Amino acid sequence: MTTTEGINGSDGAGASVSAKTCIVSAKDLQRAVADLQHTKPGPGLRKVLLCTALLAFGTFVAMTAQSTAVFVVAGIFSGLVLSVMIITTHDAIHHTLTGWGWFDEIVPRLISWPILWFHGVYSEVHKIHHKMNGDDFNDPERVQWTAEEYEKASPLGKFYVRHQWLLDIFVLGGIALIVNTLRSGLRFVKVSKSMRVAVLSDLIGIVACNVVIYSIAYTQGATLRWFLFWLILERCTGAVMQWRSHIEHYGLWGKGRHYFETQAYSCRNIATNGFTSWFFNRLNFHSVHHAFPRVPFYLLETAHRRFMELYGADGVERLVEEQGYVATSLRLAANPCVIGAPDDQSPSKRRRMVAVAN
């Protein structure tokens, strides 16, 4: 294995930051977003209603299609729309989708349960991820192996690491996310009452929803058609969610000098077009989301600009900002790496990335 450096790029005006310490303080960051942490219901509600209508249309077309081609096209369309909806349920975890507690708790479950997604468990797991990201290797959403784990792995495990992007996105997909999320949740059921409640409620909800769905499908003679439709949804949403989780964190790890710095440097920001940013619910501005998850999705771009001004000051280590989802993912997939030792050249002591032969 050989050591490789990550790409750190950003633009922004200078800010008042101590040249001696080369650090953006926690108070600087808190002040930068202090006025951006209140959620208005309108933006999230409009997005959910739009996607619900589009998903209903796609489902109707698929379930009534007279040709295989129309069925497949309608299924893929529905899968992409559902991907947007599943991403919005992530914001509901932080109550930044609409800001209405009841809505952000109930609606995501009604979206997730029909497709076998354990939203309640994911909610609990994701909160743990926010606490551990970049700091604790027990992070249940860590997508990247450490150098030590790679050295101890079997030949099959090493093959997986070398081809992780391809396998996770196009082969393992949604099924792997469902299994891994449930497995991560079960790790905490003995010590967390909220996790026990989440596992039980998700199981009951998933079973109940699918009993209703398959009962209706059976009466219409469409049991197999619904199952095939679900498979298309699983492939589409699984690929998108795996892609998102990898590009947001792969190749970035390390504990900073304070919590907000850890989060800021352990996340990748992606410069992209307006539609793609909308598709991913502005999570391309990922550093500020991780540092301040109470900032609603429609204000993340504003918060990101303020972050970039602070991290653009002289002597401050830049945040990671790269160009385009496709270009960035192709580069990362073609250069697999594992997490190494802290980088002594990095003021924030982010970890070195150790390349593995592809």
C-alpha cells in the first residue's frame, strides 16, 4: 500500500482567523449559522407533495402498463422519484424537513415501510453517526475500512475493498443498506430503549404495510407485478443511497481540534448544478450539515458560503470541495484507499489515506 493525499479545494474571501493557531473556532462557526437554524414548513412540504404526486403517477403507469418497456421505464422513473423522497426522510430525522415534529416523524415512516426501509432504526443509527463521524471507528455508517482492517482481511475482503464502489452501488444496493442498518440497530438494542422501540415499531409497520399492499395486489392478480416493481425500486434507491453515502465521506477521516472542525473536515462538499443539488436535498453542502444538522436543507447553501469564507482565510486548512458527483465518484472509485495514520502535515490532524492496488 502507498500513501496518497486527499484533494482539498475551496474558494472564499478571507476572514478574521488567528494566523498563529490556523483554526476556525467553534464560536466562529456557531456565529456564522446562528440565524439559519429555524425550519419553515413550506419548502419541505412542497417537495414531499410534488414527489408524492410523481411517485403515484409512476406507480399507476407501471402497474397498468401493457408492455414490458413501459413497465420498466415507469419503474425506473418511480425509483428515482422515490430516491428523492428517501433523501428527504433523512432531513426529517433532524426535524428540518418541515419543522413539524409530528409530520417529520410519521410521514417518513409511511414512505419507508412499503419498501422495507427501517426508517426508525435508521433515525437512531444516523444520530449515532453524527456523533462518531471522523472520530470513532465504531461509527455505524463508516463506509471505509482502516489500514489495519484491510491487512487482516481475507482475499475476498480485500477484493471487496478494491472494488467497493462498484459492488456497493450496483450489486449490494438497497438490500445491503437494509441489512446493515438493521444489524447496526441491533448492536445498540441492549443499551438503548429508543433503539428497541425503533426496531419493534419498524418491524410492525413494515409487516402491516406489506400485508395490505400484497393483499390488494393479490385481489387484482398483480402480486408478481408488484414484486418486480419493488425490485426496480430497490435497485434504483439502493444505488442512489449507496452512491450518496460513499461520496459524502469516502477518503475523509480524522478528529479535529473541536467537534465542529471534526465534522467539517470529515465531509466532502460537491459543487454541482441546481437540479442535482435539489435531487440530493442540498446535502452536497455536507460539511455544514454535519456540523450543524439543525440548518434546514434550503439554507445549507447559504451556510456553506459562510463556512467557505471562514475556511478561505490565510493559513487555514481548506475544506474539501470537489466538482461534480459523477467526476468525483469516478475518481474515488478508480483510486480505492483505506484510512491510515494521522497526517502530521495537516493542522487538523486528518488521517492519511492509504491507496490499495486496484
